[in-house]
Amino acid sequence: MKAALIVIGNEILIGDTVDTNAAYLGKKLSHIGVEVVFKSTVPDKVEDIKESFKTALNRAKIVIIVGGLGPTRDDVTREAVSDLLKKKLKFHRRLFRNIESFFQKRGVEIPSISIKQAFLPAGAKELKNTVGTAPGFLLKYRNKLIIVLPGPPREMKPMFEKIIPTLEEKLRNSPIVIRKILRTYGIGESSIEEGLNDIKNTREFEIGFQAHPGYVDIKLCARARNKNLANKIISKFESKIFKRFKNYIFSRKDENLEEIVGNYLRKKGQTLSIAESCSGGLISNLITNIPGASDYFKCSVISYSNEMKRKILNVPAKFLKKYGAVSSSVAGRMAEEIRTLTNTDIGLGITGIAGPSGGTKNKPVGLVYIALSTHKGTTVEKFNFYGERTQIKEKVALTAFSLLLKYFLSR
Amino acid sequence: MKAALIVIGNEILIGDTVDTNAAYLGKKLSHIGVEVVFKSTVPDKVEDIKESFKTALNRAKIVIIVGGLGPTRDDVTREAVSDLLKKKLKFHRRLFRNIESFFQKRGVEIPSISIKQAFLPAGAKELKNTVGTAPGFLLKYRNKLIIVLPGPPREMKPMFEKIIPTLEEKLRNSPIVIRKILRTYGIGESSIEEGLNDIKNTREFEIGFQAHPGYVDIKLCARARNKNLANKIISKFESKIFKRFKNYIFSRKDENLEEIVGNYLRKKGQTLSIAESCSGGLISNLITNIPGASDYFKCSVISYSNEMKRKILNVPAKFLKKYGAVSSSVAGRMAEEIRTLTNTDIGLGITGIAGPSGGTKNKPVGLVYIALSTHKGTTVEKFNFYGERTQIKEKVALTAFSLLLKYFLSR
């Protein structure tokens, strides 16, 4: 079954907001077997919304519209949907009371502009907003399903989660697309492609590849009349591919590298602390995004100056002077010190130059040392990353996780 | 002048990749006065690309197509453009040599599939790729300008930067849209809107609003025959609005809260260290995303257990026992200790429950204390945030920055 997304908002078109809703919805829909075939972003204008809505209705059975449900004058999604489908906007007393009580709880009277949020196109079913005042709605139109959701992710996501069972019900015995990821480590994209070039892409089954810093994904995609059949196709090819690359596949799910590393830490009963410098807290931030990270993650020190490396991490002053803060020796020492200081099994130490300034001829922007210390000893690796400051930080973090992964896989 | 964007790629539709290119291009185009009126994301299929391309040509003078220029079988943008505009693909010997030498430098022979990257539609002007093998191209078609760019951001961005002067030249004495942001703190979206409801949106001038955790943007947008005129309109309304809300407007640019706080720190010559717990390094990560953050940011300790709060931050054990790790007293102590330990002007202390587990009836998920310590003393504020783990972390970070901002604004 096919879906089309319409995202509404000037702020997305002009780049004020990065559209994470579309990626979220794309992932969720793919996960249950819906194929997203079209996405369009349009300004907060009735005519523009209507035109894309029309295209979407032509291309897909499910149309999801996100945004433009707020109280202000530039929120016109309700009007556009009502207009195109010729379903008048109707006042819902219960919705009005909900909105009213939302404001009462905050000790404010309902602003007059918020009243329009109590209107829905005739025949629409309210989707309750548990976070804000903008209700979403669901509408059947001919054989299409139209889902209208508010723009703020924290309101949109819980609302969409609740519709998933309805979508899954609609999908039973419908044409379906199922995807699967095999995540590999230690082998290049082209070597994998060569090892699979006897498997041709067909309408029924496709292979794709995606290289990330530190790992490569083999992406399987099956298209069939129903879920059972699609699952069978995936299984057949998955076991074929797994046999060929079993030494490289470390995950058969779309998991982050940090989740995989987190699972290893938990499984092996090991603990981790990190001494960051140029990565500025990104590594710690990623690992603490995982629920339950406190089981294995103990502490980080982000020492953003020589003084702090000396004072908090006890890196000897003569070390810093002799080798410089960005050096293999200092990285190693940082990893060892944080491990001792916090009494963990593993210590990571990272030092480098994230740029844009601070680089020299001998130590250019992007030069990074990553050290891993355990009771068996300390290893340090040197990297030269390319890109802007935040891109370098990101590569440092991914590489740090891939070094942890390598450590677990090699034991 | 209007522009339309077409982004090509299955991985974006299914949510495997968050589309940051569109936001980047939207921002750059808005900045020079081009109005992005349409964006569409389509699969790697000739027919789908052509259909969106047709819509884009109808709606805008500038059409930018991103992605699908690679060497593999699913890269079909060249073919789609050539097809729709009836401009045959032509082999360019010079392009071929560039691609060949790209591989030679890496000690590999040119793969046969890469040869198609040496073809461009007739009349197209090459846009040099300084990073990868996929050249972009520029094409005039009737009175339209078509710009085709590769998908990887690190290839696309430098290529686009080089076209900006051409676009600016095209914009001289053309209709233009200029935008401006007034960033407010301490006042709600609806109160601002009420205070501005005598200013009606017209074709010439529009006001919009955007609420963020911790601040609200007033967005001005002027449309005029030329740049001078548009700037005059903006100035007129800006000074009118500024007079009404001058106590709340803290920035007239599209800056992140952390950049604004960073600028205050630098301007006042103050330094900052942070003791994080539930935010897990996010606050430090955001502040170190800003180039030059080492001027004011010294150190963070992410103490993810009671033991670490005691051992690294010297929070007394009896404190932790009496009040619990998530308490006003512990937050305050964390802020004070990190300030003393690292000898900075300001210490931030954050403790809370990011969830999904770890909450109790008295201390539910989302309960967070944020403390700010200076030589004048320590203040602690209590918050109850809602959402998933990463959403709570994000709100904690934004709120921490808004507390720092409040501190600077109240001095």
C-alpha cells in the first residue's frame, strides 16, 4: 500500500526548521510495510496545500498531512482539507471544552484565536492531542485514508503511534513492501556488492547498500501481495546473504552503533567512562540517549582545555608540554585516567582538532586520536577526518563506537 | 524570485536519511531573497522525477534538483532531466578525464559504471565537484534556471556556494522576499500575536510566529519589486514591533540559544563549566558545536550515578541520602562544585529523570532541577518536562540555555 506525505510550513521551506517529522513518518510507515512514494513540502497557503493534496490523492491510498493545525492566522490546513474534499468545517463542543480546560489548567482564559481549533471537517474523527491544543483528525474519502497531524514532533508522534494499529489492519492482505537491514563491519561496500552480484534486483526483491563511517548496511526490500509472502522472500534472501557474510554482519536490525555497543556492554557486564575533548560531549550524549544506559555508562569528563586535562584528569603537565594536547600519548593517558578515576572496565579517551580554527601544518583540523583502555592495556588510533566542525564531531563519535564494537567482536 | 526544490532518493522517503540538504538550501536561498515555494521528494525513478520536475517548472523560475547523480543503476536524474527537456545526453571528454584521474589518484582503474557521470544534457554547464566524482550542472531552459546537484552534503554544499553569485546577479532588480527574525524571551506566542493584531498580513508584508522551548520567534517577511524596497518595508515594521516588545526581544537574528549565550559569555569575559546528569552531555555537546567555544567553555562532568556525583563532584553522601540524587539541593551542590573545581565564573548543575524508567510517584519521569551558581550565589529551578527520553533531554538543554540567557539579561 502506498502513502504520500504533505508537510506544511514556511519554516521548513526556508530552512528554519529541519524536517524530522518526514523521516520519522517514513521510517514508521516503512516498518509496517507501507511504501512512501511521494513527499511534498508546501507553504501555509490554502491553494498550495490543495494542489499537493490533489497530487497525493492521485498517487497513494494513504495521505498524511502534517502541520498547520495551530491557532494562528497562518494555520490553514483545516480550511484546505475542508475545501478540497467539500466537507464543511463543523464546531465540536467537546473539542472546545478540551481546549478551554487546557488553558484553564494554566490559569489563562482561552484566547479567541484558539477557538478555530475546535472545528473539524464534516465526518472527520478526532485524533486526541495529549500534549497540546491542536487535535489531529482522520478522514475517509472514497477509498482513501487521510490523516492530518499537528506539526510539533512531540504532539505528532504520540498521535501517530496510536493510529498504527488502524493502518496495520488496513494492510492485512494488501500489497506490502518489507525492508530489512543487515549491518556489517570490517568489509567495504564494493566487496559486498561483488559478493552479491549474482542476485539481480527484480520488482519482487531489491538489494541496496549504504556506507556509514564505521559500517556498511546491506538493505533488503521485498514487495509482495501480502505480508506472509513478503516475509518469505526476505527470509530466503536473508539466509543466503547471511551465509556469505556471517563474519561481518553484527546486527540484523536498524540499530544505532551506540545501541549495539550498549547491548554488548550490558551483556558482558562491563562499564564505560569517557574522557572527551574535541567531541565535546557528543559521544556521551549519544550513549545516554539509550534508555537504561546508566547500567553501563558511569561518567564522562569533557576537558576543554589543557588545564582541565591536567586538573580533572591528572594528565601530567610534562606530557601535555612534550607531546601537545592533541597527541597519541595524551589520548592514551586520558583513557587510562578516566578508567582509574571512575573505576570502570573500559575507558575511552578522545583528543583532536574539530576546527574551523586551531589547526596547524603538523596538526591540521580533523586530526583526532581515540584511545581505548582496559585491564589488558591501552590502544590508540589516529584519524584524519574531513568536514565542518559538527561533521568532524559526528565522525569522531561514530568511530569511537566502531572501535568499541571492534573490541567486543575481537574478544 | 521563486525557487522549487526536488530531492531525489528512496532513502529519504523511507526515513533512512534525514534530509538536511533541503533545509540548507532553503536557508541559503531565503538569505539572498529567493522564495522557496515548493519542495518535493521523489523516488529514484525517471517518471516520478519528471512529474515533479514538471510541477516545479510551472511554479518557479529556479528549479534545484538534488541527488541521483551517482554511478549506480538507481541514479537516473541525468536521464530524467534530459528526457523532459528533450536535451540529449552528451559525452564530455574532459569530465571523463577528471573522473578517471579521481580514481587514478586512489590507485584504482575507473569502474565502467562511472563512465555515465561524464555525460551531461546538451547545453548544460558543468558544476565542478571538488570532493567526489559526480559533476553537477546548470542549464537554462526558456526563462528558467535549472540547477542539478549531487546528494552528499559535502559535495553539494561547496558546489552550491559557488553558484550563489550567479543567483544574486539574477536577482538584481527582480522581485524579492526578505525575511527577518525577532527572537523573544519571557512572553507567550498568543500575547505577542494579540499585541500585533492591528498589523494585518498583506501581499507586501507578513508576520508569522514560531514557539520554541524557552523562546518565541516573531518572523517578518517582506515582498517587493527589488531589494531596496523590501529592506525599507522590513525596517519600518521592525522598528514598530521592536518598540512594543523591546523588553522581550533578545536577538534580531536566526541564532541558536546556545550561540546567543556563547556570545554573552565571550562579551562579558565569563567562563562556564557544567555538571550534567540526566542531560547526559547534550548541553556540553550543543555549546561545543559553536566554533570558538573553548574561549568560554572549560569543562563538563557527566556524573551518571550517585557514586560519580560523590567521587568526581564531591557532592556529600549525606546530601544524596537525605534528598536523593534528583533534588534541588543536589542540583545546587553540583553547580557549586563544578564551578569551584574548574574555577569558572558560572557553574550549571543538572539532575533529573529522563526516563522511560526510573520515575516514582513523588519523582516522576521528566522531573528536572537546573541550578546556576555564580559568585553571587546559587539559584535552582524545578521543571516537569513531558516526552520521550531524548525529547526531555532536549528540553532540559534548551531550558538550561534560557536560564543562562535570563541571567545575562537580568544583570
